[in-house]
Amino acid sequence: MNISVRHTQYGDAAAIAAIYSQPLVYAATLQLPYPATAVWEKRLSESSDAGSHSLVALVDEEIVGHIYLAASPAVRRRHVATIGMGVSEDFFGQGVGSVLLAAAIDLAENWMAVTRIELEVYADNQPAIGLYRKFGFIDEGIAKDYAFRNGHYVDAMRMARLTRNKP
């Protein structure tokens, strides 16, 4: 399977909304069910500033994954970026997350001078935690009752990749 990555375009909003509307995807993110395309259109138009980047993964020209990279606006944290990612349920475990994460890390570390990439992942999302560890993210702690999901509060793990800890 050939997976390519490109920067998002305004017309990608419906495909990205469709990914985040899948039950296993929104359950693994902070997204709510039934995302509106208009919300993603707004997010994509706002992600074009110098500190934010939004990428999509494509298989046969179909958008199958999305990653968002945002540099910190704080002067003393300009070396830091955060990420959020979603992959279509039909493509779980097929390398899409790895390709997207590698592209975001390359962009952050080799082009944006980012030396620390932060994220939060639900503590019960072992596939995602494994992916992040594979790319050199380290555990930094547990945020108890981090978010409300499917009628219950769930914990999240805080993780970070520092360039000095590259695998």
C-alpha cells in the first residue's frame, strides 16, 4: 500500500470530518460525535498561520488520516509543538499513523526548530501509546479524569518527544 502525505487544503474538510465521525476515532480523540464539515473548514482556514500545520495521509487519492501540529505561541516555549491525529478505522494498523507521525516530526524538528513535541493520549489506547513510543515519545505522567468519554471520565497519558531522546 502506497501512503502519501500532503498539507491539507480547504476542500479536505468533508473527508477529515468523515474520519473524525467514526466511533473508534472520536472515542480516541477529544472530538465529539457528528462533527460538522463547517467546523473543519474553519479549523483548516485557521491552521494556515506560520505556527500551525495540518497534514493528511492519502491512499489512492483517498484521505485516510489527519495530523495537526501546532507550535506554541508563548515566547519561552517556541521550541514546543503539540500534535493531534486521527486515522480512518478502515486503515488502523496499516502504517498510516506511522507515516503521518514521521512527516509531522520531520516538519517540526527539521524545519520549525521544534525540540519538544507534546501530546496527550488516553491511557487505555495501547496501540497509539505503542506508536508514540516507537517514535521516541516518553511517558511524562497521567492526567486523572482528563476527559469525559462515553458516559465516564477517562485518564490520559502525557507524552513528549525531545530531540535529545530520539530513538
